[in-house]
Amino acid sequence: MTIITDLAQIKQLADQRQDDFAVMGYMLQREQMTDAELDALVDAIAAPIIAAIDCTGCANCCRVLDVYLTPDDAERLQPAVDVPLSQIIEHDAAAQVEEWGMFRARPCRFLRGTLCAVYPHRPETCRTYPALTPDFRWTIADSIAGAAVCPIIYNVLARMVDEAERLSRQSG
Ligand code: SF4
Ligand code: SF4
């Protein structure tokens, strides 16, 4: 299995393969397997890819993505920062999620090179990313949108294109 990690190549390939990914999503919508079965398949495909990719040498998500902060996140994070959180976050009216904030800066102000300076205190958004499961079938649009950013997502979706074709052949 070839795993691509070069970020420029990932972006180019992800942009080129948007239609492939969309067709894969459509094919999976039609599959008879349950959501749990599909999630298990995605997890099985993702596990060796996650193991092979070193996030501490990438950090692309920390450079470009929105990071949301819940009240629980803020409580966990505050002891690790030397300024009030109000200086770091803004309330995200566009997201229409009351009481949630969003880090103002991108790249994230806690990124040091490719490492997180507040790793034990990081928000749930960071802990769960790239969050391909649960509900892969119903969140696939988010995954496709993230394929140009995250090597884990790109490589899993590329494998899932092959899996969707295999499943389609099997079900005739
Ligand atoms: S808090 Fe840490 S893990 Fe989260 S985006 Fe910032 S640097 Fe990355
Ligand atoms: S989650 Fe994806 S984008 Fe973030 S550091 Fe890991 S491989 Fe890179």
C-alpha cells in the first residue's frame, strides 16, 4: 500500500479526485451494509494509514483549520495559557452554536513548528480530528472537503474508492 504524505501532492491529488470521492460516497449510500459495518470497514482501512503517518511532522490541520472551543475545552485549556482566553477566541456567530468560541488565529497560536504547545490541554476538535468515524456514511462531505488538507483523510478516501468498487461488484 502506497501512502502519500507530501502536502502539495495531497492537495493536487485531492482536487483532481473530488469526482471519484463523490461517486464513492454515492455508491456507499446504496450499499446494504449498516452504518456500524461501514464504520468498521473505514476504521480497518484507516488504522494502518494512521499508524504510518506521523502527525507530529505534519500539523497541516493546525495551520489551516478552524478550531472550536466548548466551555469544557476552555476550562481544560485555561491553566495552560498565559493570557485570558477572551484574547484568544472569538464567538462564532456564523456557526450559530451558542457558547462556542473559535480560535482567532491561523495557524493556531499554540503551534510550535509542527508540535502543539498545549497538547494535554488541547480542545476536543483537535483530539478527534480527522474524525472519519463514526457516521462515515453521513459525514462523507466533510471528509471529502478535508482530503486536500489531511494526508490521513486523503489516503483513506483513496482506499475507499477501491472498496466501494469492490463492494459494488460483489453486490452485482
Ligand atoms: S491547540 Fe494544538 S492541536 Fe489544536 S490546533 Fe492548536 S496546535 Fe493544533
Ligand atoms: S490529522 Fe491530518 S493534517 Fe493533521 S497532522 Fe495528522 S495527518 Fe496532518
